[in-house]
Amino acid sequence: MTTAELVRLLKKNGCYFIDKGTRHDFMKSPITGREFMIGRHGSQEVATGTLHKILKAAGVSLK
């Protein structure tokens, strides 16, 4: 899954941007109330471990 696809999935599930860092964007999940970082690499694939960590923090599943 690319970063752009991940961001679309997160937004579809209610997550929203809260801040921009120097190399990452910060998002917040209304499901878990947690904040998490997303790298700005739109067309690059997200590493499997990173993807699972972000999805867990957001309370979103791929299923």
C-alpha cells in the first residue's frame, strides 16, 4: 500500500490532519483518540511493520 492510499483509507475512516512536521504529517484518529505520524512519500510503498503500527494506532483494519 502506498502512502497516498493509506492516507485516503485513514481519511475515509474519520482520521484527520492535526500538524505538519519537517518530514512527517501528524494525524489523529477519532476511533482511538491517538495521534500518529505519516511520512510524506506519496507514491512509495509503506513498510509492512509501519503500516500495521499506523493502522493499529488509528483503529482501522484492512478487512
